[in-house]
Amino acid sequence: MSNIKEENLLHCGYCGKVLTNKTEIEYSRWLCEFYCNPDCAMSRYFEYCESRPFEEEFYKDYSIKVLPDGRLYKE
Ligand SMILES: [Zn+2]
């Protein structure tokens, strides 16, 4: 094939790697993006949803109390 346009190649929506038919491709219908593996897809999804570990220091901001047995309670 000649006339291949570089800009028409498919790339991973997270790391930018060029995709091939040997790539373990993930596709997001929501974001309309391809990813070169489940890890890239997961990283992108976590980023998109602004996901982060929820530490004890955030409890106050979300009105969360800890019951004596450790269960979390939202006031
Ligand atoms: Zn990737």
C-alpha cells in the first residue's frame, strides 16, 4: 500500500502507541477511543472520572464519620 497517511493510523488514546492487528485493543464507546491494552484503558477511565484513593483526611469534606466499629457513616 502506498499513499498511507500518517494521520490516519490508529493510536492508543492514552499512551499514543500505534495500534496493529496484534494489539490487545480496548475500545470505549463512551469516549470513542481505542487503547493498546486494558491498562491504558483503565488509566484513561480513572483519569476521565477523576478517580483517586479516598483517604481519611477527606472524610470531613464529605461529612463522613467513623462509627466505633469502623463502619463509615454519612451525616
Ligand atoms: Zn496505550
